[in-house]
Amino acid sequence: MLKKSEFFSSRKVWVLLGVELFLLLVGIAGLFGRTGIVAGREETDRILGEGIALPAGVYTARVYYETQEDSVSAFYMAAEEGLPFKTLLGNAVVFYTGLSVRECQFYLGGGVEQLRVAVDYNGASTLQIQGIEIVRGTEGSRIFLFWTILLSLALDRCIVVVMYHRRHHLSREKQLVLFGIPAVVLLCSLPVFVDYNVDGADLSYHLMRIEALAQRIGQGETTRTGSLWLAGHGYASSLFYSDTFLVFPALLRVLGFDLSSVYRMYIVAVNCATVWIAYMAFYQCFRSRYVGMFGCVLYTLLPYRLFNVYNRAAVGEYTAMVFLPLLVWGFYRIYMDDPKAKGYGWNWIVLTTGFSGVIQSHVLTCEMAGMFTLLLCLVLWKKTFRWGTFRVLSLTVLVTAAVNAWFLVPFLDMMVSGKYYFGYNAERLIQSWGGHPAYWLNTLQAAGTNSHYTECGMVGAEPLGIGMGLLLSLGVWGYLCFRHRGEVSGRERRQEKRAAGVALALGSTALFMSTCYFPWDALSRSNPALASLVGALQFPTRFTGMAGLFMVTAACITGKWLLQESWKAVTGPRVLLLLGAVAAVFACYQMNDTLLSGDKFLRLYSAQNLGHSAVLGAEYLPEGADLAHMKFHHPVLSEGMKLTSYEKKGLRVEALVDGEGYIEFPLLYYKGYEARVADTGEKLAVAPGDNMDVRVLFPEAFSGKIQVRYSGMWYWHVAEALSILVCVLLTAGGAVLRRKCRQAA
């Protein structure tokens, strides 16, 4: 590495650091600028009429109102005509009955002389505007600081690499990695470099997850049932679908970025992680930087992965694909290395990291990965049950379960103890949603949206092939096997050939399972337990991603063999470069078609414009709950009950109650709600009420203040403590081991 003295010896470096410091001070100074209410309720008539002048910044408009009609009108920010492009960014926000105030965040660039709040009544006759406030925050300065720090670190890193290269010449392989990884990230992120999001089928749900998590972080909520959902009733999405990796975009949202930008930045972050992890995994498997970059290109540019990112907006699934190469790395080293070799026993670390990442991203991908893991262990049963190998695999299972207990225990508890609408997936027959074998050889992957293959065939079909670059690579593998038939010598070569055979067999199995010819319906009808597992998959075409992973592994073995080939005119690295270029060209066609043929896009600056019911199929809605009931409303009292005062903040309720009977609060009932008497801490009975609202039961002649909140179960907190303890022990153990290795070196 470059020494500190070498870095700071350049005058240009000091000038650059001075500029960076100045920009940091400017951003920090902005945090102490004018904030708070810049136009109060006394200026309501002016804000509604002629408008006001505001400097550039990030603002929130608060409208206090009263209406008896639900979702019939909206308000938005309007400015004088002739403003420069994108000077005012904001969306309309809908009024709801049952609320008295609505907020609208908007981004303002440059000075605007006539900014006003416009109200679209849409025929609402009962709407009364009672006051308007314009509030300025520090979001603009926080965003400036974020970009200043990020770009400064990136620029400084580039300078360090350039200076190191000048003094200590980097090899061609290292140069390939240093320039190749950013190039691949840039290539697969092309659809991000617009000012909108391509509107995928799942986009609204995942944006709602990000916004709900950001709200919980901002308000300091520790529960995993966000109050933003379903008109304040709450929705237990986070208990069934882990939000671990959404913390990053949620923090960006808290920082001040608009929701559209936050999502695009998350895509770039996922692409970076996918490229880097895929490179490291295939490099560690095959001990070659060329092969590592080759596998990285093929895997990152898989048509199915790009389709998940840009067409479906399947956040969980494409995030899980970040970690699948780690499973290849772990299992390849476990089954290819000698159990007595030094360091063999540490392979569980890679597998645990991979499985944990998949679990925290997408449960269905975990189900598929577990299925093929079991199949692999059975196929290689002789090696599986070697003591050294079996010990590593067992340790992987135990540590993975302990690390993820904080999520798995509540998830399994909720699955077993309640009935939800996703249970209807168990009755769903999915075979007709499978693809056709023609997909396997599909080359020009247009960004279609048709998934009803039985009715519509391949017209406008989703891009579900494995890609032209990968197809050609497998063709080269066949050529090499034919060329060296009967001549494969050496233990390592024979092992690699068997490994490629296993990878191709698993990949072919996954491809077959993705089609409409695999007997999914017969499996569902044969056993109720199998029906639940099969129905939960929803789409057999999900197996295309697993097939691509296995095929890329076989292609990497092809790449390693190519590097050992000797031809007069063509070298192995050039063949790998050509195959990678083919994959890149066809991926560019797919992404270009995504941008040019997509007829829906989303610009979302005011998160309030999302509404509150972006729950897709409402899979986690308890049976008996009705989405039509999920509106802002007051508690429902039984006869004989009296509610003297009532305050609801998020999923917490405080009320002063008198009488005997019950009160149903506007909270969606899930296991884990509790009600207590504020003064004594005495617990009150809680049960699901009509439409699955939280019903609190009161004994005879009750009078007092109560508190209702979602706390979860006590053993969930035990599982959380276990996960924290195991992670701390692993981190401490890793630090100690690293120190010992350095001392030994």
C-alpha cells in the first residue's frame, strides 16, 4: 500500500484536501442556518392566494383542515410560470377524513417569488382549510454534506490508486479488477441514470417499506409493525419480510433525499455489492483474477437479475442474489479441498454469511437455496458425511440459526400462530405460470411483461433466459470437453470436470423446474405440506436465477481451462474478454429496451403521495381483516363504555376510559399487542375485534387511564439477545484471530 508520507508529499493533494475541507465547512455551516416555520398560519390567505418568496432548500407544507369526505381532494405546491427546469419538485397529497393535518415535502431550487399552496377540491363540499404552515429543515445541507463526503472519499481513493500505480506498477490482472469492477457497476446501473424510476410491479410496496422504516427510525420506534401502513392501523410486513438491508435507503431518506432518489441509490449500492461479491467468490473458487472478473460479468448481467431489478422491482429477490455467489464459494471450497488442509474448518464463515444474507433479503430465495443445498449434499453424500465436512456443514447450520434468530423466531411464531391471506397461496396451482424451453436459447432479451405463458405464449414475454454470453461459454465448455475427451489428467482437472458436471446438472434441473412441464400441480395435490411450499413460490420462473448461478459456475471452470489452453492466434484471456463483451452487449440491449419500451414511470418527491395501502396482495393481512375498513377512524365503543380522552401516536394509544365492556382501537391486531393500566401496570385482556381491530376488554366499573402498544413476545427479545451475543462473540473472535495472524506474520 501507499505510505502516508508519499500521499501527503504532493502539493496538488494538499490543494484538493483544502477544497474538500472548505466544502465540508460550507455544508456544516448550512446546518445552523434558518430553520423552522418560515410562513405561519397567520399567512394562510397569502399562501393560498398570491404566494410567497422562498430561497432554495427543502421544505414541508402543513395544511390544517377539516372534511367529512374521504380521499376526494388534494393539495400541492404551485409556482409562477416560466421557472427553470426542475426548480420545484413535489407531488400532490390527498386529504383524508379522520385526520386534521397533512404534510407535503417539496424541493425548491433558486428563488421563487410566487410559491403557493394549490387545493384541488374535486367536488368536495365539506373541505375547510383552517391554516397552512411552510417549514424549512436542514435536509438540503445534509444532502450537500453527504455528497461532499462520498465524492471526496471516492476521489481520494482514486488518487491513492494512481499514485501507487506510478510508484509500484500494478499487474495487468490487478488493473483489470480496478477498472473492470467500476465499469461493470456502471454498465448494469445504466437505467438508474434518469430522473425517475421505471415503475415495476412491486415498486410501490418496497417504497412503502423504505418510507415506513425511515419513519420508525426518525421516531425512535423499535417495533417491527410500521404505523405508516393502512391508515395508521399498522402492518407487520417487517415481521415476515426482513428490512435489514433497507436500513441503508431508510437512513438516506432520514437524511433528506426524496424517495425516488433513495431507491435509485439503493439499486446502485446493490449492483456494487453484487459485482464485488461475485468477483470475490469466483476468484476465491478458481484462484484467478481473470476468472473472477469473467464470472462477475456473467452473473451480474444475467437477464433474470436485470429483469428483477428494473422490470419487477423485486427488491428482496435481487438483494438475495447479492449473496448467492458466497454459497458457491463456500460449497466449492468445502467439496473440492482436503478436509485436513489448513484453514478448511473456517469455510463455515463464508456459508454463514451467504445464508444469512439470503435469509435477511428474501425468504423464498432461501427456500430455493435450501432445496438445492440439500440436493447437493445428497448427490455428494460420500463427501458430505466425512467428519471434517459434516462438522463444517453442521456448524454452518447452528451459527446461521443463531445469528438470524432475531428474525426467524418471530417469523416462525407468526406463521404458526396466525392465519394470513398469503395462506391462500397454498391452494394456488403454479404450473401454468412456468415458462417454455424456448427461453433457454432466447438471446435478445427484450423487457417484456407477459408472465401468462399458457394463454399468451412468448409474445411480450419476460426476459427469462440465461443470456447469450453464458450460452456461448457453455458451448465453449462442450468444445473443450470434446477436444480433450479421454485426455483429462491430473487430480485437480478431474475434480474440476466433475464439479462442472454437478453444476450443469443442478442448473439443468433448475431450468426444468422453471418450465410449465415440471409437475408442480401434481406435487401440490399429493400432500398439503408440499402444497404450502409449492404455492409459496408463486412463479416457477424464479428458478431461472438459481439456474443462472449454477451455469455461471460451470462457465468459470470453462474460463479456468481456457487460461491453460495454448493456441497460436488466440489466447485464453482474449476468449474470456470476448465472451464477457457479448454478455455486456446483450445486457445493454435489454436495459435499453427497459427504458424505451416501459410505459410507466414514477417520480415521487412527496412520500405522502404514496398513500397508505401499498400492500400488493396483502399477504400479511390477518384473515378476517378487510382492506376497505382500513381508513382513518375513531375507536369503536361497546354499550356502556365512555372515552373521555384519546391520543394515538404511531402504534401507541393513551386513553381515559370509564365503564364495562370493550373498545376497539384503529390498530390491526397481531400477536404481541398489550394493554395496561397506566397507574398500576395491570394488564388488560386484548383480543381481535371486528375487522381484526385491537379490542381491549374492561372489567366491571373500570375507570382510569390505559396504554395500548405493540410489544411483541418476550421470547422474541430472548432471540434478539442471542443474535446480538453471537455476533459480538464472532466479531471479537475474528479480531483476536486477525491479531494473532499478524503477529505470526
